[in-house]
Amino acid sequence: MEFTIRAANVDDCKDIARMITELAEYEKAIDQVRITQRDLEQDGFSKNPFFHGIIAEVPEPHKTKEGHAKVGYALYYFSYCSYRGRAVFMEDLYVMPEFRGKGIGKALMSKVAQLGLAAGCQQLNFTVLDWNKSSLDFYLNQGCTDTTAEMGYHYMCCKGEALEHLAHGQL
């Protein structure tokens, strides 16, 4: 199947928001989505963006029945690993279900890796849900390792009221 991978632009935010919702539904986390199209426009395409994105797009004849040509995306940002130096963190990798198995996910992930290497990154980091066996298998087939199993790391998060309390020194 024909498709292109390109840098996301502000005009893609509506479709990125749509696909974030689709991903959240798949991950059984729709109640956690707070991001809006406007947030994406501001956070990804301002003078100092918090993230970068790439889009997978299919030509007109391959559009979905709803008329979507943008069928996948990846969001990423640059980070730092105290052991290895520069790193790229892939926040999301998503391909609409009817377009999976056609090389789009691999192409998106490969592009994030290329962009990371071009920026001097030493590693690509991301998370995957423990129950998502098809994604785990996909990532392992790309040569990735599961650092939870390998090194025992846990990905931690402090948000909402806990973040407010932490910021203000309250326990």
C-alpha cells in the first residue's frame, strides 16, 4: 500500500486529536484524555514546542470510508539519559486498525529513530501497556528490549493533586 511519512504541521492537529482519542479508546483510557486540538496547536507548533510529530498519510483512493487520509501518527520529544546522553522519547505511535500490518507503524517508528540519530540521540525510549501483546511483539521484532523485564525499571508518574502537593512541599 502506498503511504507517505511527513512532519506534522499545525493543520494536522485536528486529525492528531482524533487519533489520540482512537488510541485512548483502544487502550481503555478514554476517560483520561484532556488534550484538545488547541492544546496540540499551542504545545507542538509554538516558538518552543513541547513535542514534535510525524504523520502517515495515504493517497486519495485509499482514504477511509469517513474520508480520512491521515491514518497514523507518532509524537516524540527529546530527553536526556544520565547514563547514555541524548535520547528521543516516542510518546505515541498509532496506526488506524484497518491500516495495520502494511508497514506504516514500522515506517513511523523508523522515522522517529532517524530523527533521533540525526539529533545525536543514543537511544529511543517509549512505553507500551503490559496487556498489549501485539504491540510488545511488534517492538521486540524491531530489536527493542523490555527494560522492565531486563533492568527492573518502573515508569512512574505524579499528576493532579499529588503533583500540586509535591510542588508545594506538602505530604
